[in-house]
Amino acid sequence: MSIQPDNRFVDVAPWTDDADHLGPERSDMDVSVARLMWRKFRRHKLALISGLFLAFCYLLLPVAGFIAPYTPNQRDAEHLYAPPQSINFWHQGEFIGPYVYETTGEADLVNFRWVYETDVTSPRKLEFFCEGQPYNLFGLIRSDTHLFCAPEGATVFLWGSDRLGRDVFSRILFGAQLSLTVGLIGITVSFVLGIFFGSIAGYFGGKTDWVINRMIEILRSLPELPLWLALSAAVPSNWSPVAVFFVISIILGILDWPGLARAVRSKFLSLREEEYVKAAEMMGAKPSRVIRKHLLPNFMSHLIASATLSIPAMILGETALSFLGLGLRAPAVSWGVMLNDAQNLASIEIYWWTAIPMLPIIVVVLAFNFLGDGLRASLDPYKT
Amino acid sequence: MIFLKYAVWRFFTMLLTLWVVSILVFVIINLPPGDYLSNQIAELRATGQAEGVAKAEFLRHEYALDQPLWKQYMIWAGIAQGPQGYSGLVQGNFGWSFEFDRPVSEIVGSALWMTVLVNLAAVLFVYLIALPLGVLAAAKSETWVDYSAGFLGYLGLATPNFLLALILFYYGHKYFGLPIGGLMAPELEGYPMSWEKVQSVLLHLIVPTFVIGTAGAAAMMQRLRANMLDELGKPYVETAKAKGLAPARLLVKYPLRMAFNPFVADIGNLLPAMVSGSVLVSVVLGLQTIGPYLLTALKSQDQFLAAFILMFVALLTLIGTMISDMLLVLLDPRIRYGARGT
């Protein structure tokens, strides 16, 4: 600091560009909201990782058949309840690439369980891009090339095999196709219903509002699971697995919308008094246009965040229903269907690998929760 | 006096809701084509057992299953005259279970109390766990206490109930000698209440309570933490700190009271989830609550049994919500006036 001849105070320290880099700058706040949100979201490392992980999972779905060494209902009668096998690279100090050992099962008639012996003398190299059972790539293209498969005479049960000798690893990959999409379809149904009822209740108010509000209250006060049970018990048992799958996901969505509708309604109640809504109405915009073009875009991001947080509930719901035998049924494969097989103590004590499908469930649900929390936290980019 | 007025008003809205719920339940139960008896008749016809058909036809008429649906509902609810006169839910006649061939009230009688007991225990558990953990997590926010509580909470939310039940059961038995399955020792079943029986029930309640309560406790804890954090940032907390109030006393005396309201109000969200959870967990663990009955009834289209259980489950949550609303009014006088306006 120095005093100039005309008594002005002047800072003599050299001026730097990043002098005030902590405070928000005009140029920093001048970019689009989406970019600001992204900047803020990026700082939530956990949410970012979860998002990437989920994206990876969903990208894997169409090519699940390619990655899985077996098809979901392919049975190996010689290897019932086979324990997980590991893939090794070095055999007796020598590198020979990925290989597995051959296992042979024997029934232990004293303890009534399967015992497997591993033949560690002869390593069997895994085959890559080999032919196996046919599956549908992207749900359309018929193919029988697998990323890797078991060498002749040996098996490759990375996570063991189940009661019928089916590969748990492959079934988890195929099961993901249904288990992960149930949440998406369900949330779409819930989204459409929730936005529709919520917006007409909030926008029109009065009697419509009263009726819809009571409807929401009643639906919210009912326990979900018994209702899910009752509704899915109504699905005829002779329907195809795909039809059952769609109906189940729609059922999950039908009971989920009240929460969303309430959020939409309360937001609309305050937003409809804003000037820009009045302006749009005076210019002759119809209610549907005001709702779609002027009101909804305002808090779409909030809705998406809350939707992200509702998906896990649906995934868990599907699992619970299938577990109880009222959801998806074999031959369809989902994580819940797989756990249905593992619902006795024997499978936890002796054949613990049949309960492995719970891991992807927990991981995916956690990821959705973290992602949703991160999204919600980064929605208001102007708040520090 | 105002409170009494509010209580009465709240009670009537509950009755009204229950009425709508009864319609909903009845429709849902009747969604699958056919009913238990017509399925039975078809089966008897197919196997050529004519004398059975006559009995089933008689029952069909006796329980008005040959009437149109709206009339069936009225008879079931007891607001219209059926074959036995006015005899429905309103009169305390819950119908007949075809699957078990006994009146519904006889089948679910003791199970109802057990359901209430299990859910009550779970609610208590949720509050006992969530309250200290939530407050602690907020007070020590962004320390390892907060992070580990948060992590446990997330894990509790993400683990499917029924799996947790199986795993806890297994390890609880292996390491702590906790009993497996059921709500009391099998030799005590059917005996009148005694100290021994109470002990046995309490011991058997540990795992189910834990399983049912975990998800609820996790959600509750997170919300309480968020509420507390909001309150902790307010000027009055700073004032209290500046005046030298001891940290623990400060926490309990001011912000906790403010954060407590949503905590009580939340029971409306909590209860349906808990009852859902208890149904599922009961099926897995073989508890003598109404859960397993509901599943059997739904699978075999035993409509009166299923409908009654659904009604009961709904009633349980509605009563819980009503009690929490009233507690809220007692706790916070401001809310009373807000609620009356709507």
C-alpha cells in the first residue's frame, strides 16, 4: 500500500489473475445451468463413480450373452452345486495363460452333499471367442460366439453352479437384463402417472386437487408389499415370462407414483402464481401447453433426481416378489428368481455361492442411492 | 377442547379412508378370473366327483359368490343383506376361509396380536436406533462417526430384507445361540401367557425386529441428520454456543426439539414400509403373524381371508398414522391450526 501525491491509496502489490479465485465470478456463473450442474456434480466423487458404474452395467445388458460363458438355462448334470472355480495363470511357476482345473463331483452320501475334487495336475486353458449355446445379441441378432468358454471336458463356473448345475455367473449376467430394466419401466410408468396427476392437481386446484390428494393419501397409507402381492397374484400363471415381466414392472410403477405426484403438486401450487405463467395464459396458451412448456421444465431435474432415488425400491420390490414366488417365474432369470432358489439355510451354510446374486443387488441399489444423492445435491448450482 | 375436536375429526377421516380402502382391496382381490370355489368346482367336475360339486355350489350361494361384484362387496362389508342377513365386516363377521375350511377370525385370531407385537417392536427399534445415531451423525458431521453411521445406513437401505433375515438368523444361531424360526419355543405354543412364554417370545423377537427395522431406521436416521444439520446452522444455536451452554445440553434443548417434528410425522411413511417388511420377513422366518397366511390366501384365491388380512394391514397403518398425527399436534401447537385449514 502506498499513498500517491494526491492522497489516493494504491496497492503496489502486483495484480494476479487468480487473486480472488475462491469467490464466484461473473464469467463462472454465466454458462448454462446444465454445465454448472455438471461442474457441481463432478465434485461428488462417489456419485460420479456410481453413475459411471451404472452406465457400464446398463451398457453390458445387451451383450450379456456374449460375456457369459454359458446360457442361463444350460444345465450341467455332472456339476450340481459346484463351488466357484478360480482362473489361474501360473502353473508350477510357469506362465501358461488363463486356465482352469478340471473338477469332478461326488455325492457324499453320509452328509448328503456334493463334494468336488480338483485335479491340479493338468491345467486346461480357457478358450476365447469360442462357440457355445446360442443367445440373442441386443435381443435380436442370433449368435453363438462367447467371449470365453470352458475348455473341452472342464467347466468354468466362476461363481459356482446351482441346484440344477447352471452357472451362477452367467445367470447373474442374464438376470441383470430383467432385474435392471424392471426399475426403468416401473419408473417410467410412475413418472407419467405422477406428473399427470400431480400437475393437474396442482394446476387446476379446487375439486380436482381434493380428489387427487385424497387418492394420493390413501395409496401412500397402504403398505406396498401386500398390495404388490395381491396385484401380482392376479397375473395369470399361463402368461409368457415376458408378459409377466412387463405386468410386474407396471404394477411396481402404479403403486409408486403418489410420492412423485405430491412433489409435483406442491411445486405447481406455488409456480402457477408466477408472472410468466400469467403471461402465457393471457397470450392464450392452453393448460396443457402451460404445463408442458412453461412449468415442467422448471423442475425436471428435481424429478429426475427423485426418480433415481425410487429405482432402487423397485429393484428391491421385484426381488422380493420373485423371491416369494409371485413375481417373475422360471424360465425367466432375474436376481430375485435366483435368490428364490437360495432361500434356505443350507444354501447359506453349505452352498454359499448360490446367495451371490445378493451382491449385485446391494451394489446396484447403493449406486443408485449415491447417484441420486449426488444429483440432488448438485441441482442448485447457484448455492455454494 | 380444540385437541378433542381435532381428534374426532381425524378419527372420522380415518374411517372414511378405511371405507375407500375396503373397496380398493375388494376389487384387487377379485381381479384374478374366477374364485376359489369355482376353481374347485371345475376341478371336481374334471375328476368326476359330483357330490363335492353340490357342497361347493352350496357354499358359493351361501357366501353370495354368485352375485354381481358390487353386491358381493356390499354383503361382505355388511351394508347389504346377504343370504345370512346383515353379516359382514361391520357386524364383525370376517367371512369364511375356503382354504382352511374355518372362519377367518378363528384362523388369524392369535396371528393378529403377534403382527401388532412384531410391528410395535420394530417401530420402537427404529426410534431407539435412529434417534441417537441421527443426532450423533449431525453433531459430529463430516467425521468418522458421521461417515460410518451413513455407511451403515446406506447398507441397511440396500440389503433386501429377506436376505438379511436369513443371514442374521444363521449367524445369530451359530454365534449367539438365538433361536431359529417362529415367535416362541414350539413347546409353549397354545399355552396361556406365562413369564416363560414372554421370555421366549422376547428372545425370538430379536432377529425379526432387527431385520424389519433396519431399512426404516436407516431412512429415519438420514432424515433426522439432515433436519438437525439445517437447525445447527441457525443463529440461535450460535447464540447458545456463545453464551457457553454445554454442547450436549445445547443439542438436546434446542435443535433436537425443532428437528423432532418431522421425526414424529414421518411415522406415516415409516409404518407402511414396516408392515410390508414384516409380511415378507414373516414368510421367510416362519413367524406366526398374518404374513404367511396372506401369501397362502393370495396364491389359492382364498378371497375372504386375503381381503381381511389386507384390510387389517391397512387398518394397522391407518391407526399408526392417526396416532402420529395426534402426537404431532400435542408436540407442536402450531400444527393444529395449519391442519384445520385444509
